[in-house]
Amino acid sequence: MLTTLESFLQAIMQYSFLQNALLAIVLISVIAGIIGSLLVSNRIVFVGGGVAHCAYGGIGIALFCGFSVLLGASISAIIVAFSLAFVQKKWDTHIDTFNAILWALGMSVGVVFMNLSPNANADMESYLFGSLISVDIESLLLMGVFDVILLLFVGMYYKEILSVSYDSVFCQLRGLHTNIFTQSIFVFIAIGIILSMQISGLILVLAMLSIPAYMGNIFAKTLKTQMLFAGIFALLFMVIGLFLAYAYNIMPGAAITFVGTICIILVHLCRWFLGYLQKG
């Protein structure tokens, strides 16, 4: 294992694609910490899943029409984010149903247009499972710009975000413009999911965002510290996952999710064992 670790570190120093992958991990850990915490604290994790799967429809349309896949995915995700924010405001009890419909619609549209597009199937695996080692400079710049905007948004409107996340009804009674903040949160979630999909892919992006946030929620007492812990956990999971992917020639996205899941299981086992000892 030590030999493999030394080889991994040497490869990082030698190959630019691994350096890009590590930089992407650092940038995505910021997104995972904040966006994941917003998903978990607002109890809209499966809404994030709907956004991700609807983005697949945008990917299919982009491939069919011949324009940027990232642009197609972003447009479809933002449209869905606004739609879900509207549904949550008007018909909160039906948001799960509406989300499921959009989830299925996005996947079906993506599959149909990919089938109609020449050579689209060759890239399908990277869209579904991510391609961390193929992250380019343009993607890194987009991640960096989004991180800055996201951090500014949270820093400037933390109290409003906290209020909307935990008691939106009280915020409305206080006269706070909850619609604006809810829609903003949904849009940030949509863009964060699209950028994170480059690492974990469509299938695993929800787990990559929610697992560190859930871990952070276990140890944190406030939303702010949850975001911090979630970002740290995301960084650790992704670095370990990248190493495992290098050592055993497996997909980084799957390795990252596997590491996070194992950590959650271990944490719960430790908590159960400590609770058992205290009772004994």
C-alpha cells in the first residue's frame, strides 16, 4: 500500500490531469459542503435528484443539436429548479409527485435524444458516472467562479438562508421575501449539481453531495458549522476515492461514494457502541 501511495504522489507531481483532478476536488468540496447542507437542511435531497436527472435531458438535447453539453445541462437544471421552487410555494404537499414526474421526463428526453444523436453513446458512461480525470481548465475556472459567488451569497445572506431553511412560514409572517431566497437556493443547488456531475456523474452526484452533509449534520450544531464539516468530509472522501481509483483502476465517482457510505456506517456503529457502553 505504501508503494502504491508513493506511486500515486509521484503521478500527481508528473501528470497534469491528476493535478487538475485534485484542484477540482478542492473546488467541488466547497460546493458539496454548502449545496449538500442546503439539500439536507431543507429536506429536499430528492429534489436535487430530480434536478440532476432532468439535466440528463438537457445533455441529450445539447448533443442532438450540437451545442455545449454543460450549457444544455445548466439550462434544463435551472428551469427545473425554478419550477420546483414554484411548486413548493404553491403546492408543497405535491412537490414529491411533481419531482418524480420531472425526474422521469428528464431521463426519457435524454435517452431519446441521445439515441437520435450519432456517437452519443460513446460518452454516455462519463455522463452517468463522471470523469474526474478529464476535468479541463475551463471547468476548473467555472468551478472557481461559482465557489466565489456561492460563498459571497452565503456570507451576505446567511441569516435569511438559515431562516428560510428551518422556518419559512415564520419568515413570511415577518415580511421576509422568502420566494426570492427559495428560488435563489434552488438555482444555486441546480448549478452546483451540474458542476459536481463532472466528478461523480448523474447517478452518484446526489450521494456525493448528501453523504458529507449528513456526516456534517451529525457533528455540527449550526448550519454554518455543518457546511464547514461537510466540506471537510467531502474533501477527505474525494481524495481517498481518487487514490482508490488510481490504486485499483476503478471509477473515481463510485470510489468516492463507497468511501463516504462506509464512513457513515462506521460512525453510526461507533455511536451505537458508545451508547451501549454508557447504558451498561
